[in-house]
Amino acid sequence: MFKTIMLALDASKYADSVLKHGIDLASKFKSHVTVLSVADVRIFEWATSIGTDGFVPLIPSGAYESESRKLVEEKCERIIVKAGEILQKENIEFETMKYEGSPPDVILEKSSLADIVVMGKRGEYERWDNDSLGATVDTVSRHIPKPLFVSKKEYRDITNILIGYDGSAHANHALQCCGHLAEAFHAQITVISVTEDEELGKHYLQEASNYLLNYEVTCQTRIISGVPHKAIVKFADDHGIDLISIGAYGHSRIKQAILGSTTEQIIRFAKCPVLMVN
């Protein structure tokens, strides 16, 4: 199912986990891996566009800008070279790509030819703001049309997968992705419905169970109550879940503007990786 995997790598502490998860997926699905590193040159473009009439009329010299750009580009080169060496040792088929620009824009553009994108929850400046979602993954998660695997700093094997299911089209696609993942990783699936309506919850879970009968997986179901993102994260913590999979709620123009959507909150507070599926 995941024959082309894109790994968005930077110099953050999340990079090792992103790479390891990418290797796992590629090994299980015999996939081709694309390693993408983006030199974020927005600060230089901003400084140039401000001009002498800007609020802060301090324009870096041409030599300073050139040297800074060179350092950023060299960092990206080191990232993809290191990743390539590791992938080669693992006998993974791969290619590397290095671009200049806005990381979210480049990731979204290049994701069109990937079956799944893997990236860290935060970028290389996460040490200054540990409690929030990284700006790049936040933007990408709101617009990406492909499954997005958001890793944590700490890598973990995937043996227990949790699916939050609500009968939506996106949740149906999450079932499909997790069916393939569970088969490949020999993982157990737990499907939960977060609702106060028990009959509706039973309906959703029966629907999910029937679908997963087509896969060679072990599946259990649960109805739980509460605020969806809090209930899902707590269940995952309490039951040793290695991966949470959810449908990509909040992709309409109105919902994109709502701060604190279910999807965003789960990615932000989950202690395990999250697979967001459109």
C-alpha cells in the first residue's frame, strides 16, 4: 500500500525517529523512500523585502546573507547524506531531494507523489517551545491530501494500533491504512468510538469490525465517553498504544480556522506517533 514513502528531515531531535519509522515502513512494504530536506530561506527573503523603510531598517550585508544561505544549504546536505548512508546500510531503495524555500510549501508540493509522508511533531527549534505543535507540521497537517505519520522523539515498535472511528469517509480510509499496517507489522488493532450514544457507537464499531474481517488482524472494540481528543489520548496512554490513527477532521475552510481541533489536539498531546489519514 505504501510503495512511495517521503521522509521530511531536518536537524531536529525528531530526525532519528522519523528515519527509523521510514525504514520500518519501507522494509515491511518494500517501498521506495524519498528523503526531503528543505533549506528555510524565508528569513533572508523577509530581510530583503523589508527594505530601508521597514519597521526595523536593518538589512544584512550581501556577504552575511550569502554566507548564511551557504550554511543552511550545507546543513541540509549533511542531513540527506547521513540519511542516505543509513538507508543504504538497510538496503532500502531511496533518493534524496534538497530544496530552498518554505518547508511547508515544499513538503506539500512534493507529497503529491508519495503514498505517505513521515515527519516529526516539531522542528529543529522545538527546544524553545516544547508544548505546542510545530508550525511546519501544523500547516502540512491542515492541507496535505496524503496520509501523514507524525513521529515523536522516541522511536517505538508498532505492535498496538488505536483507531478513532466515527463512520466518516476519512475514518474509513484510516481503517484501510491500519488494516495494511497491522498485517505488515503483526500488530493488534483497537477501534474505539467516542460517543455518548451507545447505539450509534455500537453501529460504528460493528461497521469497523466487519471491514477489518478482510484483513489478517486481531481486532477489539470499545465505546468510550468524553471529549474526543482527551478520551483518545488517555486511552492510548492507559493501554500501551504505539500508534494512534485518526481521520483528518477539520479540512474545510471553516474548520481549518478553528484552533484546537480534535486532530490537532491528538497530534499535540499524544505520547505515541499519530497517523492522520484523509
